[in-house]
Amino acid sequence: MVERTTELRHEIEGTRDQLGDTLEAIGDRVSPGRVVERRWNRVRSSVTNARVSVMGRPSDTSNASSGEARGATGAVSDAISGTAGSVKDAVHGAPQSLQETTEGNPLLAGAIAFGVGLLIGSIAPESEAEKTMVGYVA
């Protein structure tokens, strides 16, 4: 009987500890300061990812040279000219290779942004000011 009572008390204490941890986690989750911090971290991560996809990783730009590019091209051609197993490996690594090649090309990103802006500008209807300016020029 005494053992059962002691066992029940330990279970109750364990349940209280778990309940306290759960309530603390809920409080942390709905705390306005923590909500703002999580959103700020999400925005910071998005901006960092966008910057890396356009400009490349800092180590990529500091160590890039034409010799390394030729070495990478030679490695790719060696992989393609190898056995069937190495060709299979090269095909599986192609998406990452393509991402690394396009990553860090701000001129390409700028050209794409210009093209998108040109497309949006050509779709938008003419304003009255544009119509009058065309009349003056023509």
C-alpha cells in the first residue's frame, strides 16, 4: 500500500513537471516578443538565401579563377567520359552542379529582372501622359 502511494506521488510529480513544461512552451510560442523574433529570423533567412542565389557564396567569389573553372570543366568531362557508373554519378550530381554554376551571376540576374520589367511594362496599358508624349514625338 505504501509503495503504491509513493508510486502515485511520483507519477503526479512527473505529470506536474510535464504540464509545467507544456505551459511554458505554450507561453513561449504565443509570446509577442518570440513571435516577432521568429518572423524577423524568417525574413533574414529569406534575404540571405536570395542574396546567395544572386551573388553566390562569399567563398565562391573570393576563390574563383579561370584555372579553377577549367579544372571543374575537366572534372566534368572526365566524369562524362568515364564508365557507366561514373556517368550515372555525374547525372545525379547535375542539378547541384547547375545550381553552383548559376549561383553568383549578378549580371544574369539583372538581365532577367530587366526582361521581366520590360514584359510587365509592355503589358500595362498606356497612360494619358504617354499618349500625349507620343503625339509630341511623332
